[in-house]
Amino acid sequence: MKLASNLQEQVASHLRRRILSGQLLPGTPLREQSLALEFGISRGPIRDALLHLTKEGLLVAKPNVGVRVAAEPSGFKRNVIVHLRREIEASAVTAWFETRDPSLLRRLDDNLALYREACGGSDLAQVVELDMAFHRLLVETADKGSLVDLWLPIMLRMFLRYSRHRDLMESYHEHASIVRAMHGGREWEALEALKSHIV
Amino acid sequence: MKLASNLQEQVASHLRRRILSGQLLPGTPLREQSLALEFGISRGPIRDALLHLTKEGLLVAKPNVGVRVAAEPSGFKRNVIVHLRREIEASAVTAWFETRDPSLLRRLDDNLALYREACGGSDLAQVVELDMAFHRLLVETADKGSLVDLWLPIMLRMFLRYSRHRDLMESYHEHASIVRAMHGGREWEALEALKSHIV
DNA sequence: TCGTCATTGATTGTTGACAAATGACAATAA
DNA sequence: TTATTGTCATTTGTCAACAATCAATGACGA
């Protein structure tokens, strides 16, 4: 899951995980030099990675000063984000019901099994990863995955406050009920379950 | 408008303008070396700028190969984008009606005057710039501008097909009618005008 | 005492050289 | 002819050194 040939992407996904799993709290400054030392590489790829994460909304950059982990979105912003996510993911699911390609259902089932396990365990980073993967599967199916790049930064901003305010097992059951409705071909039910899951 | 102390942002906004105004067509490859030569700087800041634009959706990058100007979004994707933009900008305008801060109205009026002029002239880059600025003003007012970073990449992807399919003067009148409704305090009318303007 | 302004240390911004990967083309063999 | 392999030029990826900038500190003068 983590393999990438170029260093910047390796660093980016590593930091992404640390931020989303709550190991790096909002406001924490990240220095290029220290990160370069920590990863044993030069500052170049680090800069690229930080730029990635900044554009994704996980970091905020001040010119000539550096980057910090972004603050959780305000209530107002979060509300908008919720609506945007619903719009994107609902569009994708609606599109899926046109074809009902069963390969998606298989992948969702696989994800669900792993997710259930992870929710029982204590590896929060793994839980976040699988939760993310679930929704990514939904978004990817529509229109040859064209929505993913639109969806990702929105999703990430929402996940900035993942760790707290979340009952993991309940989240699992919500995923399961979405998939169940899709298996049964009940479009309206799937969309309702999705909408009430995204909060 | 163009001033930025760091080179990457100067390069980024320059390329942004060239792409949005249609001088760089979808599919056109951009080489770091040639750009560095063209701007008379080294490849470092160029890389940063290209990364910015890639994350904004104006370019697509293939690892170890390079970047090209992004293709126009598909019909499906564009439809989603339209809904996202409406959601964001309508939220912002709704929030404005809570306070009705008159300083926004003043700035919108200023923008309208310039926009009208530009629509008459032939400088498409200027038209795009002002159109963008108009909507940015709307988005900026709400919640201390927190929606801007969410809105920008969505807006830019939509503007990839700005030049064609657009009657400039009609666009001006739509802007004007939005502002007119806001001046008059007619919230519903403003939101409807906004919604029908975003297509 | 308070405010202003140089100094200084830390951090980002920029550069040019080098390493690694890719795609195109030509040579070779079935 | 067609598929495969090897070579080469082009382009991106990475690196370490240098320059520019900022924020904090402390000296200075009102």
C-alpha cells in the first residue's frame, strides 16, 4: 500500500498518516531540515511533500516561515464540507446503480472485513486508512475515477478531526448497511444510508 | 495584482493566467527546463509552481515523465463541479445576508465596473481575472475566508473551458443582477441569480 | 519605563550539478 | 513481418551549498 518509487510521495503519505491518526496535532510546526534528517534524505523531496499536503489542506504554509498542521475546520466550514462530500459520493453511487458492476461489491466486501477487524483493534492509523479506502472505492467507480482528485482534499479536511468524536464500530455498521443496500439493488436506501453516514 | 515575493508564486500565477485564457491548450506538455530558461530562473521554483498547478487541477503529472495541461472535465465531472460551486458560493452569500456588510457591496460594484469594461475589450486574460475576482469576493466574505481554499481548485477546473462557450456581456449582466439583488436585500433573488449563473 | 531599531540565529528560498528513469529508435532474431 | 532487446537522448528526481528572509533578543535613546 505504501510503495512509491519517488521519495516525495513516500514522505507525503507517511506524514498524511501521522496527521490523520492524530499523532501530529493541529498547530504543530514541521521543519524541512528536521524531516530531512528524520527520513535520511535531502530537503528537496521534503519540500515537495509539504507542498502536496499544504494543497490538500492538511498543512498551512506561511511564506518564509514554514508549515504547521492545519487547524480543524470551523463549524461553518465543516458544514459546507459535509454537503460537498455528500454531493460527490452520492453522484458516484448513483452512477454505479446505472451499471451495478459487481466487482465494486466484491472490493467493498473485502474492505468491510478488514475494517471490522481494524475497528476492534487499536491501530487508529489503520482504521483511518480503511475508512478512507472504502469511500475512495465508491468515488473511483464513477466516470473512470475522474472525481477522485476533486474528492480527496475535501475528504482529508474532514478527516482532520477523525480521531475524536467517532464511535468506530458504529461507523463500521454504517458502512455495512450502505453495502447491504447496494447488494440488494435498493438505490434510495443506499443513498440515504450514505447521507446519514457523512456527518 | 501580480506581486509576490517568492518566485514559485509568480511563475504559478503567470502560468495559471496563460492556461485559463486559452493560450496553453489542454494536452500541451510543459518542461521544467524550458520554463526555467523562459523565466530566467532555476528549475527549483518551477517545480514548485508546477506542483501547485497540478494540485489545483490545471495540470496533470505523470511521475518521471512530466506535466501537461489538463483536459477539460467530462460532462459527468463538470455536472458535479457545478453543484459543488453552487453549494459553496450559495453558502457564502447566505452567510453574508446575516450581516449585510456594506464593504462587500462596494467592492463588488468596483469589480463590476472593471468587468464591464473588460468584457467590451479583447483581453481575455483580464476578463477571466475579473470574473474570478468577483466570485472570490463572494466566497471570501463568509467565515473569514475559510472557504477560499476549498473553492479555488473547484473553480479553476471549471474555468478550464472558460474561453469557449461563453457570452461575455451576458455574463456581466448576470453578475450585475446578483449584486442588484444583494443591494436590495432580496436574498432569495440573489441566490437564484447566482444559481442560474453557475452553469 | 517604554518604544525603536540593529543584531543574530534559525528557517525557508534558490541554485547548479549529478543520478535515475522514461520513451523512441534501431538492430537483431524468430 | 513481427516481437524483443539494447542503446541513446531527453526529462524528471535528488542532492548539498549558498542566499534571502523572518522573528526574537537585547541595546539604545527618549
